[in-house]
Amino acid sequence: MNDFDYGILEVTDHRPWPMPGAPWLMTQSWHDLLFAHWPVDAEALRGRIPAAFELDMFDGQAWVAVVAFRMTNVAPRGVPALPWLSAFPELNVRTYVRAGGKPGVYFFSLDATNPVAVSIARTFVHLPYFSAVMTLDERDGWIHYDSRRTVPAATAEPAATFTARYRAAGPSYAAVPGTLERFLTERYCLYTTKGSRAYRLEIHHPPWCLQPAEAEITVNTTVDAAGLARPAAAPLLHFSRRQDVVTWGLKKV
């Protein structure tokens, strides 16, 4: 850790809108990412999205994604990253929405091993984080990933498991504007709600360095846990080795 690339703050020409004028608040580094995207029925998805947000589609098609990765350098601005607090695997289930003309990400769930991070994110960022038992390791050129949500018996929260192995399967590239890959990955804010209020959280990172990927997904109940029918089609897969990110605070939409 402590290898965060602050040079990303100078890389801005690719952004769809300027970075916020307020100081950014947090760093994160994302590693060994698998993007697994499935086309889904827009009407079914619309029923799972808060009314404050417009479903964002590509050529009339809606998408849902499972994104598996690990994080380092998770720390507030000016605070050193700590190994026991700032590095952990994460798994999220997401789709794409718009509000106020800005396209962004909407999360159905985010699973992580760090209970402190889970508590902070649920309390202060109003994101649907869950604690999970997770492992991620690289063997024989494959990333082996296992996530099992830990759900207290007294709650009604759904269990969710994701077990897979994946790897890059081609040369790296930057997604061209107007392509599906660009639509699915180049997102510079996330959306969430608390009660009837809608919020946007801005982020910044350089353009994604993507690679085609292959994956063997043996268990995936994360989409079911989000209240969506499990897609029957094979997923569209991408890999990225690393992305450095800064984030801002929540703002009302």
C-alpha cells in the first residue's frame, strides 16, 4: 500500500463533466477486477430502481453486473492506509441509472470482509453493504474468488454466494466512446437513497485499461439476492488489473 498514483488527478480530458470543485475526500485502489455483465429485462429492472432515478440503457438494452475485485489504499485524505483496515476484497451487484443528466452506477449490494468499512459505508454513505467471508488469490494465472455473505439469523437479509475463477484473455485497450464497453465501465458517480431523498457521490479515475476475460462461475446467487431473475445468457466479461480512484462526499440530487 501507500503506492497510490496521485497523478490521476491530472488526467481529466476523458471525463464527461468536470471534477467537483470541492476537495476530494478518499482514496481507493481497485485490483484484479472482473466485470461480468448480463442483459436483463428493463421492466423487471425498473421495478427494483428508486423512482428518483432513470434507468440508463444502451441501444434500448438494460444491464446488470457482478464486479469482483480487491481494494487497497482505502483511506481518508491525508490519513495513511493501514493494512488491517485499508485492504480487503469487495463484490458488488450493480446497474446503470441517470439523474440530473448524469449517468452513474446504482448498487443493489456490496459485500466486503471488513466490518468497519461495512458499518461506515452503511451509516454515512447509505450504501447497501454486507459483511461476507471472502477469499481472493492468484494461482496458475487465474484469480480464484469466493464470497459468502454472512447474514445474521435474526434478519431478513438474503444470503448470497459468488464462487469463480477468472483471468485476462487478450491484450489491453481503452474503450472507444460510443461503444458498449465504454457505457458499462466509464462511470464517474454513484447514486443511492436514504428514505425519500436521492444522493449522488462523485468519483474520479483515469480511463479504464480493459482486457477481454474468461471466467468459470460455479456459484452465483448474488443477482437472485437483489430480487432479479438470474440471467440465462452468458455474461459479457472484462478484466482490469488496477484502477486508482478518488471519491467525494454525498450530495443531494
